[in-house]
Amino acid sequence: MNSAMRPYFGRSSRLAVALGLLALSGLAARPALAEERAKDLFGAEKLPAAAAAQSIGFYSKGCFAGGVAIPMDGPTWEVMRPSRNRRWGHPAMIAVIEKLSRDAAADGWPGLLIGDISQPRGGPMLTGHASHQIGLDADIWLTPMPSRPLSIAQRESMSATLMVDEKTHLVKDALWKPQHTALLKRAASYPEVERILVNPGIKKKLCDTVKGDRTWLRKIRPFWGHDYHFHMRIGCQLGSPNCKAQEATPADDGCGKPLAWWFTEEPWRPNKNPDAPKARDVMTMANLPKECRAVLDAPGPASAEAATYHGGAIPVAVAEPEAPPLPATAASGTAGLPGTLNAFTSTPEVGVPVPRPRPPAH
């Protein structure tokens, strides 16, 4: 285990117990924040909650503790838009990203340009995504890493390549290479990865061109946007009893009627209420699981470097003695949530407005 990680994770057992007592006793700090917007509170956090790694809630309504950051640079990756401070995730998520970068390089992909993963403690983001809240989502650009290292300024300003024609919703054939297909196939091959969101045009391209083994295509799910990156999602991890799983993808390759729907007029009709607030913009702490209060108020590591992942293919947190999980208290604002949820089904009633049917971001 990297020595830089010991001060951070060595205290995890004591901190997890403290967080549990805090949540159980109802003494979580800042009780008056129940009506404050959760995105403002979580968006202001610069460092993770120093506790055992644990995802809490659902991908679009939750938080996480024990997050680690992927290094800004690796032999086969670079982090983009670093000023957003969204290079944090559950250790298992960061391990999968690093593994993908190595395997993809062996397959012929020059290296990954990594977009948003999560905020240090997850939760709703100030801008952009509805999901990415529990440390189990990551965006990977479909633009390969350049041969020369990018400067910080270039990482902030460089535009990704749009792979799909906005009018036809089809992939631009001149841009799509076999290496793109190989990259998505490699990501889908990992058992930890449950689904990969791509633009419908990219899904159609794969359906039309993939030969031989097509079983991995079931994990490739069409969704709005995602025309310059793909969204990789892993499942709930051990040690996260309050993580709500998403229902499994269908067993078929997804190239039939569900995909055909995306090439009708219905998905692209103008939004009848474009000014309606997004769920993240009105979500308060009362709408999140109660454990997220303790996560928000937990102490953090000494620095970002102290919580930067250096564990290779094995999550650092797994090598440590398992800390007691946060208590399984009832989740405020999530009563009645089913055990599994799906981004393609109606949003359950959870005390916040239902997101628009055609979200501009995921």
C-alpha cells in the first residue's frame, strides 16, 4: 500500500464509528441546512469524507464517503477540466478507470482523456449531470489522448470531437474508427461495469457493424447527449449497504425496437417546458439519504494528494481492515423508492420535481 494513503485510510474505522453515532443521535452538524440546496453544499467541498469507502443512495440521489482521486496524469490517461475538481470516485471506480486505460492502450488506443467522475463527496453537482452522485459513474472522452502531454490550460479549453451529426443523429463515418469500437467493447467486458451510456447514433453504429460476439452490446445503452464521450457506470460495491442498485440491462443486444424509437420524431421534440427547474437545482439535504448529512460534515484528509489513488489494479480501501458502515437509517426523502431503479423508466415520487423527459445532461 502506498505510504501516502496511510494517514487518510488509517483513521477510517474510528471516523466511520463517529459518523454513525452522529447520524444515529440526530446531532449531525448544520441541522438548519435542511432547506438549503444540496448542490451548493456538496459543490463547495474540496476534499472527501475520511471514512471507509461507501456509496449511499442512488446514482442520481445520494453521496459517498471514502472517495479517492485519480492522479491528474498517468502513463495512459490525463484528467480533463481539472478546475471542476470532479476526479473523485469510489476506489473501485478509480481502479476500473486505470485498468481500462492500460488495457485500451494494449488494444491500440493511445490513452484516455478522463472527464467528470464525481465531486469529492458526491452529491448533486453545481452544473451538468443529474447522476455521478455516488462515486460509481465516469465520463471518458471519445477523443484519444494526444502524443504530447496537455498543459493545464489546454485541458481546460480543448474541445472534444463530436462524433454524431446533430441533424441525422448518425455517427460521422469519417471520424469513427475500429479503435472506438474496441474501446467500448473493452469497457463493457469488465464484470464491474453494468452499463455504458452512448448517443443513439453510436449505439446504431455498433449494432450495424459489430460481428461475431455481440453479447457485450447489451451493456451499451442509448441516451441523449453522449456524442463526444461515453458514460461508464459500475454497480454498488461491497460495504455499501445503503447503495440502491439499478435494474439489470435486458439480455438481448438492444438493437431492435427500443433503438428504432430513437430514430423517430418523438425523442427529439422540443421540450414543452424548457424553463422547468432540474431536480439537482431544487434538491435539498432533506431529499437525500440521512447518512449524507454525516458525510457532508465529516473531517477530510490533510490534502488531495493524501487521498489520491495509488493502488494499481486493487482498490486501496480493500487492503485495509473493513470499517463499520454508516448506520442503515431510513433515508429522508427516499421513502417508497423501489430496490432497483432505471434511468429509462419514470422517476419515482421522492419529494422533488420529476426531471424533464429530455435532459440536456445525464
